[in-house]
Amino acid sequence: MAAETFDLSELGTYKYGFSMPERYVYKARKGLSREIVEEISWLKGEPDWMREFRLRALEIFLAKPMPTWGADLSGINFDDIYYYIKPTDKKSRSWDEVPEEIRRTFELLGIPEAERKFLAGVGAQYESEVVYHNLQEHLRKLGVIFVDTDTAVREYPDLVREYFGTVVPPDDNKFAALNSAVWSGGSFIYVPPGVHVDLPLQAYFRINAQNVGQFERTLIIAEEGAFVHYVEGCLPAGEQVSTGDRWVNIEAVKPGDFVVTETGRKAKVRAVMVRPYRGDLIEIQPVSRYNTFRLTPEHPVLVVRREDVLVRRRPRNGWRPEVDTRRLLQARPMYVPAGDLREGDFLVFPKVQAEGYHPAFTPELLRLLGYYLAEGSAYVHKTLRQPVVAFSFGEHEVHAIEEVKRLIQQVTGKKPQVVHIRGKHAVTISVYSRELMEFCLEHAGKGAANKQLSEAIMALPPEQVAPLLEAYFAGDGNRSLRRSGELRRIATASETLARQIQELLARQGIYASIQVRKGGPDDIRGRSIRRRDQFIITWTHGRRMGEVRDAGDYFLVPIKAIRRVPYDGFVFNLDVEEPNSYLVRGFAVHNCTAPIYTTDSLHSAVVEIIVKPGARVRYTTIQNWSTNVYNLVTKRAVVYRDAVMEWVDCNLGSKVTMKYPSVYLMEPGARGEILSIAFAGRGQHQDAGGKAIHAAPHTRSRIISKSISKDGGRTSYRGLVRVYPGAEGATVSVNCDALILDEISRSDTYPYMEIEEDNVTIGHEATVSKISDEQLFYLMSRGIPQEEAAAMIVTGFVEPLVKELPMEYAVEMNRLIRLQMSGSVG
């Protein structure tokens, strides 16, 4: 297979460098003073203790000198910055309530509504204020708090005051003091004891105006035994996705294949991801039991919530609230994690869009193909060595017999042969025609259990394929009258054909169910036979389809049952081109690879995390700021007995980054892990690393740093490991690897080790390397272009770290690195 190619033409540019018109409720004047700080506090309606906290921090900021170590910060002019901009006069819980220009800005960043809705909690900050915040109801009931930090100060003052500024005090450094004085927005997360949050709690941030500072403050408190961690949603092996003309097992899909998205149109698969999974799957059974599918609880499914479209009736004769059809059809589907779905919610079953009219497929030819699907066979006569197409009917099927005779004459120009089999009350119609035989085999196959329509037939528009469906039903269907209308059925031994007919009927505006009648051994008149499985396609003709609703481009199909089933095996996910979705057994799910370029990692931010005994927190950042941004962040966690803190920190954008996530291991058994990637291009200095402070015995830390520099960019690893007296049994591992891609780039390492205890285990490795001519020659000799070969080497260099990211971050990280690698050689 040829190597995958990437459009890497935007080297050194910032893809998201657009801006929107500035329309703000309030915009402070430039510069920093006591009056500005008091004004910010007054506008927010803060209590006295927070105002005093800000003012003390301002004094510290003014007294502290600028750092002279690390990156060059001389370009920062504190008097030329707007320290507070209020973009809207209220915070929204519904995304539709957010002002149009702000909403459009986030949509342009590649964060569509569907992706926002499947998150457990989402906050969106624009300039200085959080403009949107939402948290799923089930998490609220568990006592989880996820609000913007301004709201937390008002609604949870005692909790905030207990922890705010205790992990990163204002006097820690000049920029922590600046943030403490003018902070605005950010996230406050509180997870009660023993509560596990298995879904993402994330925030998006955007600077739109020029010369503006964004100073969000994040505070996370994980109580004893709590768990905050993002787990990627996936499908188990054997689940089937739509490629337009058929379903295939997800594990058989390859990059470059096309699958059908929520729009009903095809999109290319960019990557296939796989990982082991042990736990419950969510099994969702719609009204059509055959379309039941399974996925992990976090995997988002496109639905309309039943509770949103109910009409309330006065209780009578045991009536329950019913669905308002008008409201249902007007409702906008949203993505909801599978684990949060409820019986009665409506799944989205998109109608696969046809590719266009094909004049070679005449109505007569398609009608004859329909009869062939039902009653036909094609073969070469063993004795005469002549190609034959034959059709078998019961002698009572007079209309079908006469029509097939007429169609054969029209299509082939030959007179068919008709044989009456008296003892079986059957009629066989046949014709010698190589062209018709080859057409039937190409577009419908052979054998009752193997017949299936070709990709060309499945691509035809509804009106063109209608004659085929009519003839197939005439030859193999039956009907019966019910109170709900005329019930129609077609039975086939071909599972693939049953799925195809379900899809073709959907394009005709008919939602059909598939039922399976299991085969097996049987006895007929003393003779033992084995029956095949039968797939029975059923639908109601002439009246509405029961509880299913036709919404135009898709059907809304209610969920009949939801079950949790244990699973231990591999699960799969697809990274698909826009709109980032695919169909599982006909229903739309999201692919979980949302492009997240900044998450809680912003200009002069402060992040404080408290991980109490036995708790675990993972905080993941992939930042790709514009190259005119100074990204100066203080991130620190205190970790108590047997607790775990994991920082995953990836830095590709900004003019300057200075960021050193830290873990303070305060009690025995505490563990900390810092995984860091930095990529510096032209005009960039990424000064990143990590700090691990061992203040108790039997604590463990691991720091892994990977950095790449190109086009004159500079990366620096700056790390500190400190082991205090009495922290015996501490284990430390530090690994720093740097890759330099040209002669004008630079990489520096500044590791500091302060070990004040003898009984410890310390490991440190550091390497600096370049892409070798031998590596490039090896790949290029196998037909891989030089630029692509260099990108592959860099991807391999960061792979040991990237594989530890959740899958959606790993995919995005690799994509961003590929983008940065454009034009790196030659």
C-alpha cells in the first residue's frame, strides 16, 4: 500500500488565526492598576475576601522582577494589555443562547455542537469570561460540581476559600501573582469521595481581540477515592459499520476506506484505532431488534431525547405522556454518551444518499434483476456449455410469469423457454444469454444465501431503483392485513441482501425491520435436512410506521431496550473526515476524535489540583496557540497517600511557552507522572518540562519529555526532582529525548536533582539526535517522498509517549505534528 500523503503546505502558519468583530458588554482600559483590579472584582460581585486576595497579589506582582532565566520575555508590555473583557452579559446553559458571533468563533475552531454535547461537562471561555457552561444531570446528582470559577466563588464560597491559592500562592512567581490579581473565568471541579467521572470534563478557550490577556484560574479537588479520567469510546470487534452498499466489521476497515456519516454521505477513514477493553458494553436495541448494536458507555450516539419532545395529557385510562410528533420532527438531534441513553429515546437512522442516475440501468433491466433476486439462478449449462438465466415460479403466479417472459424478450431480444413441472405445480422460465447471465452475476450474485446487490445498484437514486424493489416483492414477498395497515414481508437467506433492502426501502421513505428466523436441522417426511437462517424484512405499507418517524433525511427510531453486557477484548474506533461520524448497524455515532487545540492551558493561567488519598486525576492539554502568544502557565498538584496525579502536556503553538507541570508527593504511596511533548518551529521557544517533589517515603514519580525543533526553533527541557530528608524508598525516573531537524535549530536540557535522602532509586536518561541520512535513504528507497519520510521518523520518535494519550488526543497529536513537519527537509 502506498504511503499516506498529507497536505503540509501551511508550514509556519497558524491555521486558526481568524478573528471576529469585537462586540463586548464591557472592555476595561489598557494597563494594570489598583483601580483596574478593584473594578474587575466589583463587576463580578465578589466577596471582600476575594477582592483583598487580588489586591495583595497585585502588590506582589509589582514588587517581583521579571524572570531572567528561561525564555526571552522582554517583548511583553504589561501596559499595553487589556486585563478584562466581558463579551456577554450572561452565561448560557444552552449553546443556542450564546451570542451568534461567539458561537460561530468556536464552530470555526472545529468544535461543532455535536462534539460539545457528548462531553460530560463543557465550559467555553471567550476573552475573560466563561460564556457557556453545562454539566450532565446524572453527575450533578452524584454531587459533582463543574462550574466556571467565578460561579464557584459566588455559589460555593466556603469550598473555594478553603483551597484557592493554597497550591499555587500568589508569591510563587511573578506570573502566578499576575493571575491571582486579575484572574477571570476558568474551571472549578469538585468530585465527592468515591465518585468516578468516566467522561470528559473539558473547557475551550479563545482570545479574539488584539492585545488582550486571558487569565483563567482552574481549581480541581478530587476527594478520597475519587476518579477523574477521560476514557475513549469505542466499538467491540464484530460490530458493523456502513460503507454505503453494505455493512462490514469495524475491524476490517482500513485507512483510506469510505464509510457513511451522519449526513448519509461517504467520508474517508483517516485512521483506525484499537485498544484492549475490559468492562461493560452498552447494548442498544431499537424497535428493529436486528439492528441492535453495542459500544462502550462513553461512545456518543446521535439521538433526540424523548423527555424533550413529550406532550402532556391529562391522565386517563392509564395513559402515559406521549411524544408530540411536531416537536419530535423539529428537534435537533444531539450526541449523548451511550451510557446515558434511556429507553424511548430516538436514534437517528440516516438515509444513505444516492450518487446519481445511471442510464444503463433501464426500468426493464432492473425489474428483471428484481425477479432474479427473488426466484432466479444463473449458470453455464453443463451439457450444452451455454450460459443460462432461469426463473422458477409456482404455477399460480400467473402475473409474475407473464411479466418475466415479457421482460426477457425486451431485454435480450430472445424468446424465453417455458417448462411446466406438473408434479410440483411449478413453472421454469429460462433464456440462453451470456450478457444477461453476466449482468445478473455482477449485480446480484448467485446462490440463495450469497445474493447481494452491487455497489453500482446501491448507488442509484430511489426513483430509479424502485422497479427492482417492486419486482423483488412481487416475486418473493407476501402481504397481510393488520389493524395498523397492510404488513408486507420479504424473506431471504442472504443477510447482506436483507440489509441492502432495508437501506433501499429507507430511501423510499419506508423504515423496515429485519427479523431472523434461525435455521437448523429439520425432518420432512422422514428425510433429515438443514434449514438456513432466514432474514425477514417487514414494513407497514400505506400508513405511518408505528413509533418510527420520517424526518426527511433520516428516520427517528425509538430505543426499546438497553442492557449492559460484560466484555473483555479489543475495541475499535474510526477517525473519519468531517463530519466526524459513522453509522453502526444503520445508526449514527460519533468518532470521538474531536480536534482540541487548547484545553485549560492559556496565557498566564494557574491550575491547582488537590488529589486526596486514593484518588486519581489525569489532566491532559494539547495547546496550539497562535505564534504571537506568550503561554506562561503555572500548573501544580498536591498528591496524598496512595493517590495518583498524571499530567499529559503537549505544546506545539505560541511564541513562547514556559510551563512545568508539578507534582508534590505529600504522603506515602503517592505517585506522579508527567508526560511532555514540545515542538518548536521558526520563531518559537518551547521551554517546558516538569517538577517532582518527594516529601514522603515510598513515593514514585516519572517524567518523560520529548522535544522536536526545526527551522531555527528552540526547545528546552527544564526539570526539577527534589527528594527531602526522610523520603526513603522514593523512586524517580527521568527520560529526556530531543530531536533536532536542521543545523539552525537548538535544544537545551536543564535537569536539576536535589537528593537529600540516601535510600532512594534515581534514574535519568537524556539523548539529543538528528534525523540521519541512513534513515531517510532507507525510507526513500522504498518509494516514500523525503518530506513524508521525515514526518514518519518524527512520529516514531514521539510514539512511546503519544501511545499513552487517550486515543482522540493521540490522533490529534500525530496530525498536528504532521502539519508542523511540512517542508522540514529539502
